[in-house]
Amino acid sequence: MSKSSNGRLPRLEDVAELAGVSHQTVSRVINNHPNVSKATREKVEAAIAELGYRRNTAARSLVTRRSQTIGVLGSELAQYGPANTLLGVEQAARDAGYFVSIAALRSVSRDAIFDALRHFTDQSVDGIAVLVPHSETLRILEEFNPGVPVVAVGSLGDDAVSGAMVDQKRGAELAVGHLIELGHRRIAHVAGPSDWIDGSLRAEGWRAALDEAGLPHDLLLEGDWSAGSGYEFGRRLAAERTATALFVGNDQMALGILRAFNEAGVRVPDDVSVVGFDDQPESGYFTPPLTTVRQDFEELGRRCMDIMLKEIEAGAAVSSTIVTPELVRRASTASPVTEH
Amino acid sequence: MSKSSNGRLPRLEDVAELAGVSHQTVSRVINNHPNVSKATREKVEAAIAELGYRRNTAARSLVTRRSQTIGVLGSELAQYGPANTLLGVEQAARDAGYFVSIAALRSVSRDAIFDALRHFTDQSVDGIAVLVPHSETLRILEEFNPGVPVVAVGSLGDDAVSGAMVDQKRGAELAVGHLIELGHRRIAHVAGPSDWIDGSLRAEGWRAALDEAGLPHDLLLEGDWSAGSGYEFGRRLAAERTATALFVGNDQMALGILRAFNEAGVRVPDDVSVVGFDDQPESGYFTPPLTTVRQDFEELGRRCMDIMLKEIEAGAAVSSTIVTPELVRRASTASPVTEH
DNA sequence: ATGTATGTTGTTAGCGCTCACAATTGTCAG
DNA sequence: CTGACAATTGTGAGCGCTAACAACATACAT
């Protein structure tokens, strides 16, 4: 960081003096105001470069009441999905000249969310992205109006809050449709927790796809997203052998199921086909490689920022955006072996 | 957010008026200055509560030249390790009353790092945690002095920069020691890239442990941390069969190797033992469950903040901290089958 | 009473910036 | 040459806070 001779960082006034103009003119230059003559602008820019001047964010915030910061509130920020969404948000935000402040929830509760929101309002963020794909999230957000645009990622939003989500139902239908196409008739679902938006929407999609094909949807298990819960269900399913195919709520649970099936001698895909959800980078190297539904989390994050920036900078109304998932076919699915 | 009757957020002056004191007294109360009488303090606190007053961060920053924000600069923030380290940093920082600003590097280069550091100095952060475990990182950090404490996570630091790291060499020795104890004599290493600190230190630990046991260390392959590169090496190793045991640089590459071995009919651990590094939540559900070295990334993040806060608040000198990893034994390792 | 130390409260200035407005310059029709 | 208007530049105030200092009250020793 360059300092002026007196040991202080240069400020607007210093630039103005060097360029022989008023501080206000310098302010106009750095804010790209139109009515500045070309000659003046160049003089000022030269002075800025010479001094290595950088605008003081705090002073600017104080008067504009804008912090150029957006807050990201997340509950599982280390997980593949949220972490990559965060990356998308960060990229779009920084490209637009915003800082990104984060707050990780240690638990999903009203108080924890309020705490984090207050943390952000204390910082006077200009917008908040909420990565808490819980069914309660929207309701809680309605109670606490932070006075700035909020985007609830993973939901469609409502009257007060914008939304950005991947079309979970569509994803589930892709997965189940693929299994039906292969000839499966008994397709079970190992779901995520039903109080998670993604969990319930994927289950809904599974049900809808089976309904449409006139197939039964009586085989539903509810896990907790973890490989461990997948493993438990895998053991049970290996013993029961009621379904010829499994649509699993995420890749981690699918991994646990593959592990349990391998232990129990159930062959995938020969005996049972398995489809996951998310397409983590590792899923193509499971044993066997996992057919799954890819979600573009970074794109989701960028879309979230698109919406938010339009609200912040153009005063746009609350809106929402939907990202379409896609099926990735790998070795864990095949046609069922017809019994004679 | 509560507003005063005139529609503006309450400020110090409003609280002072309501409490019947000067704004400076209110300032003393919210900053916990000692010389305030109990009666006054209570009056002020009541007024603060009544108005829902919250201090304006920008105004405070402007005069204190402190932003109460720490910046986290990361290169692979969505990966298991860095993501959890970030969580540890966030937790410690927020508990200490700091905001956490992030900047994700799209590529590891001098320019990208400078960009991100400038982003943080623009924000006048009070400290910077650098999660870029690249050998070049320290050198680059020396060139750009941000004027605030910096902790290079994943390294020991140097004269100018503090460090916080997991004892990678120790971890490697634990892994290799375990294999030696089981009776293995030919132990190969599938390393991470040698220009990553972790990659080179783990390779060093592998070499040191073999040296000490008087065993050869000629079987070294260098991957790129991805499951895909593990898979490629796995195919090669399955064909060559030179080693009876493998120490793999991380769990993801180990997953790729397990996949390749499974395809090639190489049984783990019967034919070859495999040890990974990291202990991701999924590693216990690989086929077979992976013996690996656990790193406590959240702890690493917290320790990083300990150091930084001591530098920021107590003016402590540059220092460093080391977190000890631990071996997790699972089914992917066993004694070699003795040949007759 | 006087002086000194201590605790408590108030007053003033200013951090670096942007906004609203004032002042100055240039341009061109009449 | 003058007046009206637009383009450009400058001036002053103030955002909300803390630091430095001043002022006042209280206590106690002299």
C-alpha cells in the first residue's frame, strides 16, 4: 500500500491538490460522472495513479448509506452444493464491485438466523443471499425485514423475498423417467429430510413421475443426506429387495447405499439400479460410477446475484429464477433383468 | 429494523437525548469504558434498548481506521478442506465480533492474489487469512504488504507472515508407519502436485518414514488431487503390481484408485492396501471404507484466527501454530499376504 | 479553607467522502 | 455586444462516530 510522504494514505484532497482541481472534481472522476472535461479527467487520473489513491470505503458508506457489501447466510457452507453456490455469488458480486460477507449458521433455528441477519444489518449490507434450503426459511425471513433485498436461494421466494432455485421436481422426473425408460416398474426413493425444500420437492417429483407412468409410489424412505443414513437404508433394502431401482436424494446417500449393497452382495446395476442427485466431482468414480442429476450450483449463485443486483441498483421488484438440472448417465443404471 | 419516528435509524445523539446525557457518554457505554457511573450506564442501556439503537459501522470505521472485518482469501474454497477451514475462521471471527469477507481465486497467480489482496485493503480489513496452500504463496505475500496481519494457512509462515498448518509430515508418517507395522515393504506414494505445500510435505513424510525403516522410496507418482487422476494411476498400478501398499495424497485420488482397482480385479486390502489423507465424511463409505489421516480443518481455522486476533488486538508478533492429524483405521488396509 | 487526586461528564474537532447548491466558464442566437 | 443557456468546476455542510481535551464534582489530606 502506497502512502504519501506524511505517512498517511492519500485521500481525495491530496489527489485534488496534485491535479490542481477541487476535491469534488476528483470525486466526479472516480464516480464516472458525465460532466467532466476530458483534460481534467486525465489530469485527475494521472494524479490518482501517481499517489496510488484508493477510495476510503468507510467514508463513502457513511454518506451514501451503501456498504457495497452483500451478505451470504448459509447453513451448510462446507457442503458441495452450498459451497459452490457461494462461489458463484462471490464471483458475480466481486465482478460487480461488491464485497461478500459470510455468516455460517451453526444450527438452523429462528434465533440463529436472526442473529446472522442482525450481523448483516449491523454491517449495513446492501443485500442478503440466504442459503438455508429449509422449509421454515421463508417464514422466518418474513418476520425479520432487514430493509434490503433478500434472495432465498433454493426457493421460489414470495411477495417479500426473491428466490433462485434449481428445478428439483424436474430433476427428480429426469431421474425417475430414465429408470422407467430402462424398464423399471418398482422404483423406490431414498429421500432427504422432508423439512428441507430440496428433500420434499425431489420426493414430489418422484411421485409425480411414477403417477404419470401409472406406477406405484409406495416405497419411500427418509434419510438425513449423509452417507451413513444411506448405508443404513442400503442394508435394509438389500435384505428386502422390493425395488429394482432406487432414486436417491443425493450422491452422498447413494454412496452409502452402494457400500451397503456391495457388502450384501447386491450387484449394481445388475440387481438394482441406483440414481443419485447433485453430481459431485467424485460421483463418476464411485463403484460403480453413479448415474445422477447434475445441478449447476455456481450458475445458481450467479443468478441469485443477478436478481439481487437488479433490486439493489435498479430498484427492481422481487422476482425469481430457475436453473434447469440435467441427467448424467453412468454405470449405476441399467435395464432390469427380466425374471422367467 | 426499528426506526425512530422520523424514519431514520436512531444514532448516538438520539440515544443521548432520550437518556439525558451527552453523546460521548453513550459512546463510552457502548464501548465499555470504565469511568461511567452505574446509574448513567443503566439509563443509557435502557435508552439503547428502547430505540433499538445499533452502532453505525461505517462511521466507527472512518474514525478508528478499523473495519472489524477480516478477509479470507482462498483458492479452492468449495473443497472439503478449505471450506471447513473457512467455517472455523468464520466461527472464531464472528464470536470475536468481526465480519468475515471472502475472495475466491479463480486461478492461483500473482495477479489474481494481488487483486484479491487489493480488494481487501480497499475494504480496510483488519487482517487477512490466506487459504492458498501453494509453494509460491509466501513469496507473493511478501511482495504485497497489506499493512495488516496476515496468516498463511497451510504454511509455517515466515518473518513477515504468520502461519497455521496441520502437521502434514507427521500425518504422512502415521499413514506409512501404519502400513509398515502391518508388514508392508513396498509402499508407493500417489502424491498431490509438488507445487502445493501439502503435496510436497506429505511426499517428504512418506520418504522420511520409509528411510527410517530402511525401506526403498522409489515408487512415487504425482497426481492433481482429483479422483480422475487417481483413477489413471490406479489403472497403471493395477497393471504393474509393484507395491503391496499405497499411500495416497488425498481421499479423492484414493477413491479413483479404488475404482480402478475394482475394475481391474485388484482386491483392496487383500491384494493392495490403500491409505488416504483428509478423512472426508464420505471416506468411511468408500468400497472398501478408507483408512486415512484425519485433519481437523475447523480447528485449523480457529487457530488461524487466534493468532490473527492476537496480532490485531494485542499487537503480538508474527507466530505460527501446528495442528496434529490422526490416523483413522478402516478396512482398506491389512497385512500383506505372504507369498510362498 | 486550599490543594491535589480521582472519577465522571461534556465540548469540540475531524475522520474522508458525497450531496446540494453556487459560481464560473464557454457557446451561440439575436 | 448582450443575454440565455448548458457545461464544467468549486464551496460548504454534514453523514455518525471516537479521540482529545476541558470542565466539573467529589473525596480526602494538608
